[in-house]
Amino acid sequence: MTEPSDERERLTPKGRAMRERIIAAAAELMFKAGVKETSLDGVRGAVGASKSQLYHYFVDKDELLQAVVEFQAMRVIAEQQPELAAVNSWDALLAWRNKLVRLAEVHGPVGGCPLGSLANELAPYRRGHQTALAAGFQAWAEEIECALRGLQASGALSAKFDVKNLSALFLATIQGGLLFAKLNGSAETLAKGLDQLIALIKAKG
């Protein structure tokens, strides 16, 4: 999560901890109820902060939203570790797939994808949020691309595959699967989509 360097310098450890708590609480509320239904008073109540404390760290809801986008972008990647970073064989790729499905079973029925849900609500309305969301998805795609390069380096995946394009295909499959998890309360579509994609590249690789 980023914040201006002068802000980091001004905050005490206690202040940084409170700021992090506010962001985490806002992220959780927005994931469950949506951005529109999450008020600053609701966030304040969730962390036990005063109104003056909240406005000390964030000028308005838009500024808090920017921090939430960055927080969720880092979280979705972190939750896939260490499996994603360890991909160097088909078994390791399957372990990452299994981690994604487990996460979808827990979080998917609640709000779908933490980052994708924000994109659906925010991207059409705020350029700054759109940029932050795009950067988050790009970072996620790059992590997947790095994993696929590891699979190529081990000789499991053919060098003929464009792993940049393939990572985008994986990410699209994940997003679609998480959307269905939110709608249907099940990670089945995600599991089947990933299985078919992995089987396809394995057969051609």
C-alpha cells in the first residue's frame, strides 16, 4: 500500500497502525456490502475511530478508496503465495490452482474478487481509481507470467507459448470464475475453467 513519503514521515508507528486498520476495515466492509453502501461513519465505527481521526488520515472517501484499491491489489497477490511463486512443474501449477479454488470457496460467495468487485464499481467513474485498479491487475498478471516462465524454464511448458498472453488468459478465467462464485455461491466454475485451461496448455506443451 502506498502513501506520500511526507505522510509516512509524519506518521508515528501508532498512527501508521491506525491508518492500516482503517484501510483494512474499509476494504472488508466494501467487499461485503459494496462501495456505495459503505459509509465513512461505518468505517469509523468498525475501528472505533473518532471522526477527527478518520479525517486526519483521509481527506474524503475518494482518498480512502484509493488506499483500499492498493490494499486489495496487494492482498489478492499475497494470498496466492507461496504457491504462485513456487510454480516450476505441473504439480506446482496444480497446487496454485487448488489455492485459488480454496480462496474462492471462502471469499467468492461473499463478494467475488476483492479487486474485480472494486473495478466493477469504481472504474467507470474515477480516473485515479481506474489507474490504480489497472496497476493492480497488471501486477497480478505479471506474477502469473513469472510463474509461467518458471514452468517454461523447467521444460514443462513449451517455449512456443507467449506467457504474457497466457497470463492474461489465466487472469480472465479467474475473474470469470470468481464472478460465478459470487452469483452461485460455488467455486465450481472457477475450478472447471482452470482445469480446462491447464489441460489445454499441458496437451499442447
